[in-house]
Amino acid sequence: MERVKELRERYPRWGKNKLAVLLRREAIEISASTVGRVINRLEEKGLLVEPVNVTMAKRARKRRRKPRYAIRKPKGYKIQGPGDLVEVDTLQVILIPNEIRYQFSARDVVARFDGLRAYKSQSSVKAAHFLQYLQTKFPFKIKAIQIDGGSEFKKHFEQECEKREIMLFELPPRSPKLNGHVERANRTHREEFYEVEDIDLSIEEHNRQLEE
């Protein structure tokens, strides 16, 4: 522990991995994770002397870092009625070359109620607008939304969920099957709507067609 302290104070910008390499060169067998724990304990006890600029940089990073609003769905979360869980996803559609649309889709897992809206771009601003639309479209209160980790469901979308006090559950990476209701709905939209209908290039008309 003492040698970790000495090396950390000598090389304050070095992380646990580099320090572990130095220690092994001194025939001190220790893993990087153990070095990290030692550093954390030293910092908690106030035993680690670091240059002022390093300390200030750490404090600045902590101030800037705001926790994500989205969380993993709790294991004990109960889905009993409409609005308890609405799955949201996007579907990319190429109408003609160089004309791409992004359909935001929502499906309530209990009521099987859908909300659809097409946009010319895929962003968190558009996702936030879609949420505002859902609030007027759905005949019940939306209590929780489940999304994948797409960037469109961060920033403005998270802020809109937080403002409306809607719980936001983010799926683990590479697990689209956990959003199975809306995934199946999107497949149906592609096969029975986009591959069959003549979709208008006007975004307003496109959305009118989705409403029908």
C-alpha cells in the first residue's frame, strides 16, 4: 500500500494500469484492479497528496458529470395495466434513393396500442417531439418507457421523460429481443405498409398515411 502511495504521488496522472506495470517491474505482484482499490482507499482517507491542478481537474469532472436519467428496468417492476410499459424503437425506411425516413414507433405491451410518427432525421430532439405526440395520442398515462441504447434516446429525450416524470428503462447492449413487442410491430409495418403502399414523399402526407 505504501509503495502504491509513493508511485501515485510521483506520477499523479498515471492510472492503475501503468502503476501496476511499474510495481511488477519492482517484483511486486499486484493486479491493476487492486491498485485501483488501494488508490480509492487512500483518497477516501485523505492520505494521498496530489498536485493542486490534478485535484481541481477531478473536482471539475465530478461537477460536469450528471447521472443518466435512464436506468435498467428493475427486476421486480410489475406490468399490470396500460401505460405500465411502452416500448419505443425506430425503423429506418428508404423510400427512394437518397430519401430516408425514420419512423419512431411505440407500443404499449398490455393494451397493444401503437403510436407512429415519421421524421426526416433521427435525433434526440425528434425523439422528444415524438414523446410529446404520444402524450396526446395515447388514451392513458404513460408511466414507463423502454428503449435501446440509441443516441436518439439520450439528451433531449431523457430530459423530456424526466420533465414528464416518466420512468425510462434502457436495455442492455445487443438485446433487441427484450423490446420484442415493438420490434415485431416494426417488422409488420415494413412488410405490410412500406413494402405494399405508395408512400408520399411529403412528410405531412406520410404521417397522415400512418394515422389511417
